[in-house]
Amino acid sequence: MALSLIVFAGFYPPARRAIQYADILAQALSGRLVLLNINRAALVDPYATVGQVYHQQELARQADTAAILSQQAERLLSPATVEVATDLLPAVAQNLAHRYQPALFVLSQADDDRPAAVDLLTSCVEILRAGSYPLLIVPTRAPAPTENPPRRILIAADRESFALAAEAAALRPLLALPGVEVIVIHVTIGVDDDEGCALALRAVQASGLVEGRAIPELRGYQHESYAQGVMAAVLDTRADLVIVVARQRSYFGDLFHRSVTANLMENCPVPVLVLPTAATEPATETPGLATAASYANTVLTGLLPAS
């Protein structure tokens, strides 16, 4: 089935940039676009207590928005449809992902000068991450997208093995596009860790993410912050896309990865693709007290900047 890129659409520059970038990807992957326009994001339906008549009235007020988006969709390179919802609710996200599977949700970074947009982005990301959907965050201040899909892709990995969720596996063709160069990076805090670098590459290969490709280049980076280390790697390699894995296995592990991922989504100068892992992940291949202590130290160190 063709991949569907569900883009949070609007008329302001960040949303237009996200649509343009998603259109380029969809064309390269023979996919399709879904232009989604929403007013808010919420965990609970705001119309549950006041009645659906108000919901229908608000939808009616969005009719002009939907009509203009439909006109703009006709000028895109990829086939596109328009969806309108007053609120992004967990049930709405689930319905969209089910109807347009396999689906990738595409959002733009929020402009710091627009606090309401920052709050909306944060709420959307939390809802989508809770549902374990793949996310692509397009930066607002990066150079305008070219006519080509990404060519230098970084995969940020740690030393633990992982299994991709079925939804994330649908993104593998992106790495198989002609001319794509894949680099696996491993960031450490405090000390060099060649063993960790090797295990990071092994974890990426075992996940099947780079199946059928030549062995990717491997680079290690040392930095006081994991997220900052990834962004330093982006500049060093001149990458145009970063892939990170969103784990779900443990409270502290998930909290650490959420902190890192949130930092990247807010500040990375190139698009960030967040791939969810399967609910049950394989155990690390390097059990032992040393590995556990190293991981715990990394988690605690990574949490400090976010507190």
C-alpha cells in the first residue's frame, strides 16, 4: 500500500513549508498526501458536554478553509485529499491512521514568536506519540526544501537493540531511494565508547531499517548533551534528515528518550523523523552491571538539562 503523509496544513509559512516538504517525499515514495486542518488538540472531546450541534457549527465555519486547501491540493505534485477536524483527539488520530494506513504524520516546528502555535504543536506531538505513530517534524528556519528528497540521512542510535513498530517499517523505502547516503551516529557523554558505537550499528542493522543496503558509515560523537551531540553531528556531516527511535519499554528509558526527542524536534535545523519501536522490544545484547550502570548514568545525565 502507498504511504500516506498526513500533513498538518494551514496558510502560514511553517505549515506551507511542511506541505512542500511532504509533497517532495510523497512524490519520491509514490505516496499520497492528506492535508489535515485542525483548530486545537485535546485529550478529551470538548463537545462531549455541550452537544454535537456546536461541533457541527464549528465545522461549518471551516468550510472555506477546506475549500481553499482543496484548491491548493490540486497544484501539488502528489495526489492529495483534505481532512478537516475541529480538534485532534486520540480517537481522531487513530481514525486517520486506520483509514490512511500506512501513515506518517507531518508537522512543522512551532515558531517561538507564536506561543499558541508552540502549545498546539506540543499537544499534537503528545497525542501522536502516545499513539505510537511515526512523526516527521519540519523546521521553520531551515533553507527551503529543494526538489529532491533527503540524500544524507543520519540515524541516531544507542547501544540497545530495538524492533520497529509496523507503522515505522513502512518508512524503510525512504532509505532505499537512489543516491541516499546513510550514516549511523552514536553520541556518548563523558567518555569515548567504541564498543557502544559498534553495538549501535548492529542494533540498526538488526532492526531491518537498512536492510538491502551496504553497511552504513559509523561515526561516534562525544558531547555533554545527547541532543546537542546529534545536532553537532548534523552540522559535521551536512545531513538533511535525522532519524531517531522512540522507545516505549520503561518509564525512565521513555522519559529520557522523550526529553532528547523533544529537544531535537524543537531545535534541530533539519527535519526529524521519529520512528516508534514495537511494544515488546528485544533485550539488549550486552547484559551486565557495567552496561546497566552506563545506561543509568546516561539517562540521569540526559534528564538534567530538561528539568
